[in-house]
Amino acid sequence: MACGSPPVMSDAEDRPLIAVFNGPNLNMLGLREPALYGTATLDDVEQLCAETGDRLGLAIDFRQTNGEGELVSWVQECRGRAAGIVLNPAGYTTTSVALMDALLATDLPAIEVHITNIHRREAFRAHSYVSRAAVGVICGLGIQGYALALEAMATLIGDETA
Ligand code: DHK
């Protein structure tokens, strides 16, 4: 269920819902510059998130879009419905004030993930609008960064509800 699916914002087992949203070109994982991004596909990332969510007692709403407006709308919809957001904003990291504003408007904890180490790449990749709305950032650890973000999120929302 990587692309274009309707929102799934509740869970039958009443587990906290974490949105895992992916921005442009991440649908090309596995094909795209494998020396940088690795050979795992977006379906592999979704499976990793599902397994990690099961282990942590979290429900996962995993999606990818190439559209900035769609990503902004998905983030807005999280307000009052999800417990947190894990986001790889991909190419919108460095450009999207709208995405930053949407994250701030949700009033939810957000964790930014990048598969590559954006600080070892072109200088323009290192500036992130999204970071201003994120509790923390994980980058450079490959797709394992998504699992680490979910573990951090479980701790964050656990602290909030404790
Ligand atoms: C993914 C992208 O598509 C790039 O635009 C970012 C990020 C890096 C990643 O490492 O996951 O610069």
C-alpha cells in the first residue's frame, strides 16, 4: 500500500497511529542511484515499518507521494488522528515552507528521516525547512533509519502519555 491509498487513521487494536510519509522519488528506491540509496525498495521500507510497528505496538499508516500539495494535505489530516509523524520529505526537505507549516500546525511530534547522510552530499541538501518542525532527525543510516525513528517515536509518545 505504498501509493495513493485513502487515509487509514484508526486501528482495530487501538494502537497509537504513526504516519510514515515519504516524499518525491522514494517510489524509485531500489532502482534509484543504488550506490547512494541502496537496493531496498519502498515495499521493503514499508515491510520494515510494519514489522517495527508490530514489535512496538504501533499502527503504521505508510504512504508515498510525489506531490507537495498531497503531502501537505496528508500531514494536515494527521492532526487529532495520529500520535506522531515520521517523514522522509526527500526533495521537499530543502524547499517546502508549506510542509514545515503543515507539520507545525499538526501539533504532533515529527521525526525527519533521510536514507543518506545529507551532510556528506551537496551543500544544498543540508538545509532543511522540515527540521524546524521536527523533534529530531535521523540520516545516513539507510532504511534502518525508519525503524530507529519509530523506536524514538514510541519513546516520545510513551513519555507524553505516561
Ligand atoms: C532523499 C531524497 O530524495 C533527496 O532529495 C534528499 C533523501 C535525501 C534521503 O536521503 O532519503 O536530499
